[in-house]
Amino acid sequence: MSAKKLPRRDQVKPADTWDLASLFDNDDAWETAFGKYEKKLPGYQKFAGTLGDDAKSLAACLKFDLDVSRLAEQLGTYAFLKTAEDTANSTYQRMQGRFRAVASKADQASSFIRPEILAIPTAKMKKFLDAKELKPYRLMLERIVRYRPHTLSPGEEKLIAMQGVMSSSADQIFRQLNNADLKFGMVKNEHGDEVELSHSSFITLLHSSDRKVREKAFRQYYSQFQAHENTLAATLNGSIQRDVYYAKARNYDSSLTAALFPDNVPRSVYDSLISSVHANLPALYRYYELRRRAMKLKEIHQYDVYVPILSELEMRHTWQQAVKVVLKSLEPLGSEYCAALEKGLNGRWCDRYENQGKQSGAFSCGSFEGEPYILMNYQSEVLDHVFTLTHEAGHSMHSYYSCRSQPFQYYDYTIFVAEVASTFNEQLLSKHLMREAKDDRQRAYLINRELDGIRTTIIRQTMFAEFELLTHELAEKDEPLTVERFRSVYRELLNKYFGPAFVIDTELELECFRIPHFYRAFYVYKYATGLSAAIALAERVTTGGQRELNDYLNFLRGGCSQDPLDLLRGAGVDMEKPDTVNTALERFATLVGELEGLLN
């Protein structure tokens, strides 16, 4: 058998890659724009000390700052996407590094803006907000004023701004180690073919019907994380300490409070999510036991939970087939939505397949100037990748609608609502495939897939969210975060979330070091709240009429023109009440019962 090696970036067909011309035609065009960006920065000086003079002066400064930020987003997006194509490419590492350095200077040059705005007396600011010159910026200003208790003096703000590059070091170290330096070797798949073990192929191998292949891939993959556990623990600790430092410096009572503040989300939403999942864990234990029996296993391990229970039922999709089924499932969203997405997916919004050095996983990267690009590492034999495609397409269409409906300052929606748009699409795909099921066995297969979707997106992400909360609380109490401490905290969570009958391999404790989101904390809970909202909204749109569809499309158009919880209320769900999360978990329990009936 010949070994299956990943192609180099220059060996990938152009048609399978994204076309970044909507950002810049080429690197030379980027360099020209980068030079203009650098030259703009001294322009901030003329506004310093003038913002409280009158509404016209304040409006002029805000316009200048937004123009600079708009160009910066365009430059930064291009550099990031080029780096993602091949994380070992030093040319683009340097491009991204140069951009970050100048962006840090821009932060320093503009650091006077917020303190000067906050120094404007309340009565005077109220008059400013009524001025016609500031009408486009009113919500921006109201949001800035809200930060008054957490904004420092001009000198302190400048020092904070100067830390920009340094503060991102932990994330950068992890990305380089994880994507470029870790080498996992070769593994034989169920067909006897030698395949290179990577982040992407690891997931593929965990879907193998051959348990020996799954276990071999699992242990070989985690052996690399064990070999680097001290470096990874130090890196993760550095990331957490950064969060704690900034929370304290800005007068928040905790890192979590600081993370929730921008979205104006009360802590009760976070705590209620964890409480609801804890209360519904018996249904998850029941599911794991059902899976163990159906797979005829003596004991169940983590490497047994990704392969479909009915593993002999393959559902393969080429890229073209995946695009077709995704578009068919999204027809309830109307012709305009589907036509725009079809043009993008059949065109060059998406970088489709894995290559050497390419960033692992998948993401959507929308920007105001460019197309809403999608990175994939698509594998035709993994049904999950079809769901990943529609997930990222949900993000991209959110960007498509928001940047066409909002000005630059209000187009960039928050992650909290972004995860609704993406998992909403997954719900429609699941509904479509279940309607098209040919028999009970295929329906059982798809129910199994939906159960695993809720398990990984609501329950698993809540476990991650709890880990982030616990480790940050330990750091805030000045308790050392060593390898052993990280592993013990994670082990306790694994025991709680997997249940007493599940076998927890010691290697799984190392999972806490390999989750990229842990190096950008307090993000993952939004996956869980997002899917919970998406389950409710998908039902509302598919069983409703034009009004319900319009409510949802207006939500996509909303950008950040309202707070996230208000945007969701407009779409039809209230996340401050536990009902939405509880309903999603009740659906999980109902599906477990249906699957038991189909498999018996």
C-alpha cells in the first residue's frame, strides 16, 4: 500500500482554494495598502484634546478612526487568511507579524479616544448625542460610556495598548506548536492504507468502524500532547494569567465578568447553562449505555463516541454533493439566501481541502470589504464535515447580510449571536436528511448524528465552559496552575460529564491542552447557548410563515445594532430564561428514547 501524504500548498488546485481578490489582488497590493495604513496613524494627533470641544470635532475623530479601522480589518484579514493556508510559511508569518506590530501602534495612537469621551460631562454628552453630526455614532458612544467604570487614565490606557503584541503570545505559541511543530506520524486505516495522522485525519480515524484503528489513532495522537505537556501547561497558564491581569487592571470582579461585559450578558446566563446541563446529565449517561450496548462493547471509551452506532451505514458526500444537499436543506430560508450561498460555495469563498501546514479545523472569516471566506479541511467520508460546511456557511451568510445592511461600525455581530446562525443551519440540514431517510436504520443513523450534535455542542461545550471558569477562579485565588492541577481539574469534569460507567483513559486528561478555544477563554459557552436558541428558531421558522422567516432574516441583518439578547428576542427567543436550554436538553432525552426503540 502506498502512503497517503498531504499535498504542499503549491500542489493544490486553484479551484479548490479561496480567491482573496475581494480583499487584495496580490501581496503587492497588500503592501501598498499597508504603507497607506502606516501613514494614516500620525493623523490621530490632530484630534487629541479636541473631543470634548463640540459634536463636530467628536464626529470627525470617530469617522477618521473608523476609516483607519476599516483598512486595518482588510489588511489583517488578508494576512490571517494567507497564514492559515500554510502556518509554516515564513513570508506570511512575517506579514501577519508586521501587521500586528503596526496595529498595536494604531491602538496606542488612538488610545486617547475613549478616555476623552468618558471625560465629557454627562450633561454635555447628552447634548452631543442629540446632534445630527453624531447620529451615525450614537450607539457607539452609548456603549463607550457604559465602560466608564472600566476605563483607565490616558497614560494607563496607552500602556495597555502597548501590550497588544505581547498579550497574544500564548495564543501564538499554541498555534505554532499545534499546527506546525507537532508531528503525529503515520497510522493504518481500516483499509490497511498508511495515512498521515493530523488534526483533521484524527477525527476521520475516530469515525472508523475498526475499533483497533480508533484506539491506535487516539493513543498515538495524545502521545504528542503528553510529550509536550509542560510547554502546553505553561502556555495555557500564560493565557489564563493574561485574562486575570486584564480583568483586575480594568476593575472587573472576575475574568468571567470581564468576558461577559461586552455582550451585556448577565452571569446568570452562564451559570444557568451549567446548572441546566448538570440536571440533565442522566440522559447523557443513558445515551452512552445505549451506545455501548448497540456497539456490543464490554466497556466504552472516548474513542468509541464519534463513530456512528450504525457504522456500516456510510453516507459519503463529495464536495459537490455536500454543497447540493446543504443548499436543498436551506430552502426554507428563501431564494435570495440560497442563491447567494450557492454562488459562494460553487465559486471561491471556500478553501476546501487539507494541505501540509494548513490551519486545522474550520472557520468562517467575514469582513466588511471582502467575501465571507470559509476554511475547511473537508473529508468526503465524514458526515460531520457536511454539517461543518453548513455551520460555517451560516456564519458566512450572517456576514453577507449584516455587512450589506449595516454601516461598518454596526455590521460586526458578536460571537454570541454568530453561533445561532451557524447551528440554525445544522438544524435545517438534520431535519432535511431525516425527512429523506430511506428506512428506520438510516433514520436511526441520523438521530444518532443529531444526538451527537447536541452532546458535543451543548453538553461538551458546557464542560469546556466549566473548565474555563474553574481554572480562571483558581488563578484569581493565586493557586498555581501546573500540569498536575490542570489534569486533576479536567479529570473531575470528565468523571462528572461522562458518568460512572464510562472508562476515562488517562490520555484524555490531556485534552485540556489541545482545545484552541481555551487559549481565548469564555467563548465556548456561546456554542451551547447558540445551539439551544437555534433549535427553537429552526422550529419556529420551519413551522411558521413569512413573519417568522422575516424575523430570522432581520436577525441576520442586525449585525451588532442591538445587544445580542435583544437581537435574539426580536428573532423569537429569550435567553435570560432557562426554558430554551432546558427544551433543547429535553429534545436530547426524547431522541435517546426514539433511538432505543429503533435499535431494539
